[in-house]
Amino acid sequence: MTYTTIAIIYNPNSTGSSKQLAKEFADKVQQQLPKQKIELIATTHAGHAEELAYTLSKKSKRPLIISSSGDGGYNEVVNGALKAQEEGHHPTTGLLPAGNANDHFNNLHNDDLVDLIVDGISKKIDVLKLTYTADGKENVRYAHSYIGLGLTSVVGNELNKKKLNLLNEVWIVASALLKVRSIKLKIGKKAHHYYSVVFSNVDQMSKYLKISKPSRVTDGKFEVTIFRRSSKLKLILLLLKASVVNLKEDARVSSFTLQTIKPTLVQADGEIFTVDAHSRVTVTAEKQLLNCIV
């Protein structure tokens, strides 16, 4: 496949190396494909990458839109691209890992991105589709790697602020546990308290937490890992275990529905937002919906 344009979106105010990586990558691609149109585009505000990806997908016949970012920035690009795809356009996405949370890249990428572009190789992968209510309106968001309710939203916000290694990641998680409260959700017929519920296309979060057995990203299913309310000591020990070996997921399904009781924080690939109280929350696996380079 040849691309009509390659757009690399970066955040000039990133604490990481988003801008530098974008420029270096553009130079490498241009050396291999001297006639290829390549654009470097800086974001100016939250949500701008999604707007750019949507616009680029509509105005170019076969665009490749690359996010020089972490999972949160790439989440914006994926949502913008898929919105345009629903309208009949044909974008391809890619990711240069330039953030603290690079779960998508760490779990899926095996080949050199420049080689994939030069050879015109892409792959269709599953994405998670989240349907929920916020401010009284039904919303839809897509996630390329995971969706979490409860603890993961709190911890994810803290993990994104720091450079991570095994020790400080476990410390951040343990510190958050001392403050976190359980959330009440209705799963099935009865409401219970949970520390967290995670829906994932990947089996590892934030470099070190192995939240499920090895997963597949093209089978139309996702893993559900449930952290039920117990003593915080047991939860800390469980998360310490997850930093060493893979946890066993509670289910592998193509669709899952629950209901919130109170307003509840949700994290989708690093994007954190609030779902209404008494909202029906549905997660589905959209099989091989996203065309990307991995």
C-alpha cells in the first residue's frame, strides 16, 4: 500500500520526546521514500489530535496518521480515525511511543515501523467500543488497549505523571490503594462493591502489571479482569503478583454490560472521564476494525 499522505501528530508541550521523535521519524521515512508527502502537525489543546485525525482521514484518500505520544494521545487519533471510517473513509494509524504509558506499542509492535511503511504492510486489529451515558447523553468511545473502571482510573492518572520502573510503579499502585475506595456496580442481577473492573485487548498494563493470560487482538474477544472488594492487603498482594506473573482473567468475551450506581471514573487508554450514575455501560469487541501498522 502507498499512502497519499503521512501525518505525524505530536504534542509540543509534552514532557517526553514527542516532537523530537516525530522529526527524527519523518527524516527516516523521507530518506527511504523521498517522494512521499509527510506532514508534521503539532497539537494545541486537549482533544486536538482527535480533531486532526478526523479531518486528515476525510481529506486524503489513503492517509497514514501516526501519533508521537503515549496511549492517551494515540487514543485520540484512533477515535478521530474511526469516526471518519464510519463515514466511509480509509485511514491507517500508527504509534511512536513517546509517553509513560505505551501499552499498545509494548504489547503489539514487533517490526520496524519504517520498514512497514516502505513495504506497505498494515494489519487490522480489534478495538474496544464503549457505550455509556455522560451528562444525560449517550456517548461512544473506542479504546485500542483497555478500559478500566475504579482503581485503574486513579492509578493511571498517577502513573502518567512519572517515568516508570518496576519499583516506583508498584509503589504508586500501593500508595493509591491506601486512599482508594471501592465502587459499586451492578454486574448481573445484584450490585456489589469492586476495586476495579478492567476490559483489555492487551495482557499487560503500564509496563509491569500483567492483568490477564496472553491475549489476542484479532479474535473478536477481550479479557475481563475483576478486582473484587477485599482487604487492601490482599489487593496489594494481588497487584504485586501481577507484576511478576500473569493474572487469570475472569472472562474472555465479545460483549459485557454493567450498570453504575453512582457517577464513576472510567479510563480508556489513558483518557479519564466520568460516567453518569445509573448508566448502562456496554463494552464490545469490534473485530479487526482498526487498520494500523504494528
